[in-house]
Amino acid sequence: MGAPVLLAGEPVANLDAYLGRGGGRALDASRTATAEDIIATLTRSGLRGRGGGGFPAGRKWAGVRDAGPGRRFAVCNAAEGEPGTFKDRALIRHNPYQTLEGLAIAVGVIGAEAAYVATKASYAREADRLRTAIEETSAAGWFGTKAVTLVLGPDEYLFGEEKALLEVIEGRDPLPRLFPPFEHGLFATDIQTGWESTDGPARGPGQANPTLVANVETLANIPHILSRGADWFRSLGTERSPGTIVATVTGDVSSPLVVEVELGTRLADLLDLAGGPLPCRSIQAVISGVANGVLTASMLDVALDYEDMVAAGSGLGSAGFVVYDDTVCPVELARVLSRFLYVESCGQCRSCKFGCGEITRALEALNVGTGTEHDVEVIGARLRSVTDQTRCYLANEEQLVVSSILERFSEEFALHLEGRCSHDPARTLVTPKITDIDGGVVAWDEHQVAKQPDWTYA
């Protein structure tokens, strides 16, 4: 599975320790290289965004740099909130400096006038590490005269969505915009459908201000690629999905963990690193967050890369894998995941909020044995329409994850229509939203169950 790159060695205590390991050299080299050469290296490396979308990093940087008039900004997305995922927080705890070095390089390449690092206020430990690291690197001249601002935002799932992230940086709620950051970035002064222009700093006439938003893990890879070369990076992983991935494994496994593996590693081998299933139990299902289809026990030989996971009817996402054993009822699993998405939907798009709510209510009825064929019909109809004219991907997630559970565990749904269940009725599932992993012990967000569709708490 290869030696770790991003999680290598002991945690980095301070900037001096990072420099002692060779940190900062890529930034120094980038100052004498052209932006075109750096983008070309990233493109040759094949690095893809590690925030879930997997978009080629070189193309994204070039797109922002070449997007036309307007100021430029660079943003590090550290607002991790995908259920089952803890990799960005693990990276920040281990070594925030490699991420900030990547951000500093990005500022230079795209010509950004300022940078932002956005994380959740509830991530106090990570926020402290980032605050200290930003102060150290800024004092060391990493960002020149450019300001780097740490933004602490809310716990809402949509805070991590890049268009909503920009809204939070500008001081508003995490409600996704209509257009992506490279088209309508920070402090834009042109009007876009459904939004007013912003009186941002140094306001200019009719500017879109293309903005680069990059994930913690994506940025952390940049210094290593520029220091060791695109060919080195391509020597890891697979031809189409090169490099390593920081994966989280939780749920019904013996030893939950966060670990860095090469892309192309079999899912079964990753689960073995987590000790496999609990004693006397077998794996029934695995989800990679809530953005992709469920994987069944017969699909564990799939390779962890972008292409093979999609071919299996799922997706790599943020490589946060939650394992469910044979005591778990798939109907209850579908209900829990659907409710999470319903509650976290912002309500701007009626098809999403209404559709997710109707699906959740029908699944609740099926789960307790009072559901009818009509509920199944409602679920099917809403799954078809839930994504109509939506601003973000949340409704697509509802469509993908719920439909995959319905398809792959259809016999269990048939049993529930008869008022029966073949699984442990005493098993209560929690939303797999992680607040901490320490020493192999996972802490789940105990407040999520009380969250209401209007983002208040019961």
C-alpha cells in the first residue's frame, strides 16, 4: 500500500519542525517558476481534487487564472462535514503547514490578492492549529503582503459546499449560490440570478472575481508534487487516479482508523487495516459518505479509485467509509441517511427540500412497519424529481444513496411492507457524522438526531 506521504512521520509541532523536514522548498522554487510551468506540472501529475468531486487540479487552477477580468482569491476548504469522513481534520492535526504551503503556492499562481481558510467553529482543536500555523507562515513571509484570514463557520453540512462556503466567508448563511466560484467568486460586484452584489473590499465595477476553492488534502499534495515531480506522483496509485488518498474507516469494524493508502488499493484490503468486521459478524453494506451509492458485501474487491468506484455504482467521494454489518436493517439505514440530507437541505430549491422530506417520511413509515405500496410509489416519484433545478449536489446525493439501497436490498423493503424485518430490531443507528477519532475510538455527533429541517434543534 506504500509509505504515507501526507501523514508521514510524527505530527509536525511547529513551522521550524516543518522546515527541518524540507518543508517550504516547493514554495521557494515556485517563486522563480512561471505560473504556466507550475500548472503544467500539476496537470502532468494527474492530481485530482480530494474534496469529493475529483476534478483535475491543474485544470481548475488554470481555469481560475484564465477566467477573465476581476480580482482573484484563493480559499482552503477545511469545512469537512461529509458523514464518515475525518481525513481533513487528521491532516490538520498532523501537519497543517503542507496545506498552507500549497495555499501560498496557489496564491502566487493565480495572482490572488488574499487567501482564506474556512473551517467549522466547533472544530476547536483544528482551528487552533490552523490559527497558529497561519500566524507562523505569514510572519515567515510565505504569503508576502497578502492577508490570510481564518474563517470559523457553522456546523451545517452545506458549509462545505464551495458556493455556500463563499457565502459564509462573506458573513452570510451557508446557502449555495447559483454559479460556481470560478464564475462568481468572493466579493463579486456583478449581479447574478437570485443574489445581490456585494460591497466587498476595494469594490470595482461589475467584477466576478474568479476564486479558487481547494480542499485541505488537495493543497497538502502540492508541495510534494512540486518538490518530487509529476513522475514521482504518477508512480503512486493508478494511471488514471494517481497518488495516495487519506481514508477514514468507521462503523462496524474492530479498529476504526484514518489511514493513507495508494489509490487503487482494494476496499477489502482497506477494511482489513481496520480489523475487519466485529467478531461473529459479517459485512452487509459500506457507504462512502452520503454522496454515492451503497456497496454490498459482494463488491468489496472494488479498487479505490475514481473510475472503478463509479463503475461499481458508487463513488470515491472523500474516502470516508462507514461499514454496516448483518445486524443493520437497510430500511433503517436508508431512513437515517435520507433524514440527514432532508434536515441539512437549505430549502432554497423546493424540489430538494420537499422531495427529501417526502422520501424521509415514507421511509419512516416503512421502517416501523406501517408503510404501504403508496409509500414506495412516493419514494420512486420523489427520487425522480428531487434534483429538478437545484443549486447544489445535495439532492443528487439523496437520489443516489436512497435509490441504491432500494435496489440492492429490495427484499428487505418487501418484508417491511408485510410488517416484518429480518434484522436486529434493537439495533439503533446514528447518523455517521464524526466529531472526533482518538485512539481508534469514534465519537459521533450526538446532537444531529435533534436537528430539525429549519436548522434549529428540538
